[in-house]
Amino acid sequence: MECIGFADVKEFVKISGLSKDDFEKKIASNKGFQQECMYRFEGSRKRYIKVRKAIDYIENNLMVNEASL
């Protein structure tokens, strides 16, 4: 399924297959990811993620191929 819209954090974790712990500690805390992929409405505490852009960003900038480890 191609996802191109927005998802809240809970839905993004389900869509991406990432663990909530990995998302919060390794991805959501990344300044580049915050600037490129995370959004909020003014005055809101809820975070929204641009799904396709976020998955591409994680794959290209944050994850390392297992064979490279």
C-alpha cells in the first residue's frame, strides 16, 4: 500500500513497522527528521508525520544496511 498522507505518531509506528522506542529515541529526536517530516498545528501538542517522506528520510539518512555493520 502506498502511503502519501499524514499520520500521527501512533499510526506512523504501525505503518512503518518501527518500534515505538526506536521511533522516539532514534528518529523523532533527530533534528533533520523533525525539520523535514514532522508537523504540528499551531498551539497543538500532537505531532503529525508526512508518511512517504519520513520513510524515505529514515531509509536514506538514519538506517544502516545490516551487511554494513
